[in-house]
Amino acid sequence: MAKIYFTNYGLELARAKIFNSLQLNEQLNIFDVFELSSGDYLPKSKMNDGKYSVYGGGGFTNATHNEYNVEKKTLGIGRVGARCGCCFIIEPRSWVTDNALFISKLKREYDYSFLMHYLNHLDLNKFANQSAQPVISQRGIAKCIIPDISIDEQRKIALTLDAIENGKEFDDIYDLSSVLKVEKNLSVLQEELTLQQTYLQQLRQSILQEAVQGKLTQQNPTDEPANKLLERIKAEKQKLIKEGKLKKEKELSTITEDEMPFELPKGWVWCRLENIAIVGTGATPLTTNKEYYEGNIPWITSSATGSLFVTEAEKNISEKALKETNCKVYPKGTLIVAMYGQGKTRGQITELLIEAATNQACAAIELKIKDENHKNYIKYFFQKIYLEIRELAEGGAQPNLNLQKIKDTLIPLPPLSEQHRIVAKVQQLLQMLNQLEQQVQQSQTQAQQLLQAVLKEAFSSKAKVYGENELVTMAAEE
């Protein structure tokens, strides 16, 4: 199948049906049809805003220059980069960089738009060298052949394909309506499924939002207030400090009304994460010291937060590493929040199902109340504020959350009995939501498989014309 550069599946299907159905008497070598030249080097530092468009390896670059090196309309071919091999029309008086080739001379009468569609159907990218930076060479495409058909037929094909590419009406002389209708229906279905998935994600956030605001369950006035729970945790911490098992913590800043994002139900209380947990981190033993990594102590990094639970570690460290670095082994049930990292990992939370040490990019949260529902409530809260906590990160290419920001996270703490009810309700609703998401994902997969089957048949068929019912049957069998 040809490489699809612009994800216009309808256009690809139309090209395949037309070109595979051509009755060819003769074909010409690509260099019997035209000559190619390379564009000229033009770094951004030398590019001056002007009235002339600049074309590169992927077509128009959205940049302009005050000079041009191509005077007449022609056809460009991406020479370097991810889109190398894609073909595009170059408008008169443009600058073509050395990331592209262009037709400098036509040896026979050919329509540029026809050539663009045919060569994109042919997929010149398959002739690129297979390196980290793909490159098309004239030698690489020297064996390509082009249909030898009349200029009138070329223009008819070009007019039809141009119209399909631009979403305009066209004279269906090539009987394309049925195949385009199948593609359109599948595209509409995929768009609807994507929209449904977005709605489900929004619903997930709404469930978590309602949960931490006390709106998901009915309050019970006989529950022990959450401030009593805080008092017990504080007393337990003071005991550990006296016994030398815990360092004395600095006084936490008072929570002001301006900090409180919403009003809590009666019996709830605002607290900081450090009020209910011991929050620490880890370290990275010197990587050049092999002895540090010749042990059996699991050691995890912030990338582990990409899943809900940690059941194994990619690396292990030794007892020597524990003694000589700031690493610490955290018990099962510890919650881990990623503080550093690019992409979606930063701010995510996971739970250790094994004893493990961490690196310095992880905040390790040891809750003082050993209660499964309490732990799950805190996990749900962090899932709810995931995007908000990411915004607290600072830095350039590698934004990070410092440990104090994690410790200062504001928690709407319900009575412990209420936490039990909230967790049960959230689990029930999320289970239903997960089932719906699975159904949507399965439908998306089936729609994509159906579309790929239609594309595959269109690219492999030779001069056969399919009706809509045949296409649907064929795709379903795939």
C-alpha cells in the first residue's frame, strides 16, 4: 500500500481505483518523461521574509523569501525527511530548498497535477534509503515507470482527483462514488467514536470531581469528623518523632480561604498532603559504579507511573547503594508521583505492589492511615488533579515539580467512613465507564480494520470495479 502523507483516504482510494484500472498499451521510464534538479540550500538564518513561497521536503513550508529560484509552475518531490517521496505542485516564482527535487524540464507532454497524483500513488518513499534520515535519490527512482496516455486523459484524471482532494463536486466518469461513499461513512464513524471517547474521558473527570467535592454520595451526619482523623495522625507522628523514627517536620503553612477551591460538606476538612502522609524521594546511584547495580533491590524511576501499579522494576540496586546514597526502600502500598519528565508521565500517580527504592524524580507518599479505601481515595484525588498539578512544574525543556509542592498539595479530606462510600461508588462508576471505553476502542479498531481492508483491496485490484456491497463484504471478511 502506498504511504499516505496527508491521511486523505478517499483520495488514496480514488487514485488506486483509477490508476489500477488504466488500460495501458505503453509505459515510459520516469526519466524519459522529465528531468529533475535539486533545490538550493537556504537555512533559516538566511531566509528573508518576502513574497515568494518556500518549498522543502514536505511541500510548502509556510515560509517566504525575497528571492526565487524556480520561475515556472512545476512538480516537487520531497528529497529528505519524514515525507521524502511525497509529490506536490510548486507555484510559479518560488524558492525550492535542497530538501526537495523538482522537475526542471518536461521531455513529453504531461500534466503536472496528473504526475503528482500518479507518483504519490506509486509511493516514491519506498525507494528511499532506510536510515534515520530517509533520502530519495535520482538513482533510487530510476526504474519507476509512468503510463503513456494522452494529455486529454491525463487532464480528465487530474481534474477528478483535484476535485476529490479539495472536497469539490466532480463528474464521476470513473465510477468512484461507491468506494468514496464507503470511505466517507467509515471516516464519519471514526470521528463519532473519537468524539465518544472524548466524552467518556470528560465523564471520568466529572466523576472524580464530584467524588472529592462530596457530591457523589449522601453524607452521614453520624460519621466521625475528619478533623478527629487528623488529630490521630498528628499524635502518631509526634510519637514517631519522640522515638527517633521520624524527623521533626517544619510547621506547615496555614490554609487560607483563598486557597480553598470549593466549599466542603460538613465533617470534611482541608489539609495538606504532609498532614496525612510522610512524603520522601530517592536518588540515582552513580551509574559508573557497577557494584551499585549488582543487587536484588528493585529501583524504579518516574516512568513507572505510566501504569496504575508497579509490580516489577527495570533495574535493581545493591545494599551498598542503599548505604552510600540517599536511596530508601519504600514498603508495598506506597504511592508514587512523578516529579520530573517530559510527556504525560509528570504528575501521574501509581502504587507500589512491591518493596522498591526510587530515583530523585519520584515523590514517595507513605500514608499514615493504613486503610485500603483511604489510599484509594487519595489515588483518585491525584488522578483528578493530574492536569492541575502538572501546571505547578517549573523549568524549560525538562519541567519538574519539587518535593515541597507535592507535600503542600491541598486535600479535601472526608470522614474515613465517607471515604469508604466514595471509593465504592467511584469504583462502580469507573467499572461501567471502562466497559464503555472498551466498546468504543473495539469499534474504533474494527472501523480501522475495515478501512484498511478497503484500501488494501483498492491498491491490489487490477482493473476490477467493485460495487458498495462487494466492498463491505470484502472488508468484513478481512
